[in-house]
Amino acid sequence: METTKPLAIRPSSPQLWTGILSGPFAFAAAFTTKYAMVDWICDHKAEWIFWLITAIALLVCAFGAFESWRGLKNGEDTKRVRFMGIGGLALTAAFAMCIIAMAIPHLYLGACE
């Protein structure tokens, strides 16, 4: 007697989960990378790397927003899909604002001051 059943993954699920998780991942990765590399960047006078990290993190957020939108449009019209799609769009927007806020001090202060 078999007690398991096959796992049914909805086609929109990977897109929706990518949209939800990409914003927090991008913020955490950018924050950790900037913190870990500050001594090396100051020693080598390569402050442009901070801007590169910010740009990459914002691109990851944009990709997550695109995936949320795609999952919202391509998925079936259920409450779960709407909730995850809109939630993913909101989360990526919120974390993109956090990434931008994290970059603002680099405009006014040098990274090595």
C-alpha cells in the first residue's frame, strides 16, 4: 500500500517564490558583501566596487519583481497566486528602497573616511 502521492508543483510557483525571496536575498548579500570588503576596498582605493555591489543588488531585485509579475500574469487566478505575486512585488520594491538607502551615504561620505 502506497502512502505517498506525487508532488504537484504549480507552474507559477517557482516564479512567485523567486519574486518573494529575491529582494531579501539581494539586500542581505549586498549588506554582507559591503561590510566584508570595506578594508580591502579602502586598501586598494576601489570605492567603485560599492556602486557595483549596489547595482547588482538592484538588478536582482528587478529580476525578482519581473518574476513576481510573470507568475501573477501566467498563474491561475487564485487568492494564493494574487497574494504571492503582489507580495513579491511589494517586497522587492521595499528591499530595493533599502538597498538605495544603504548607498546614499556613499554620495556624501567617502567609504574610507
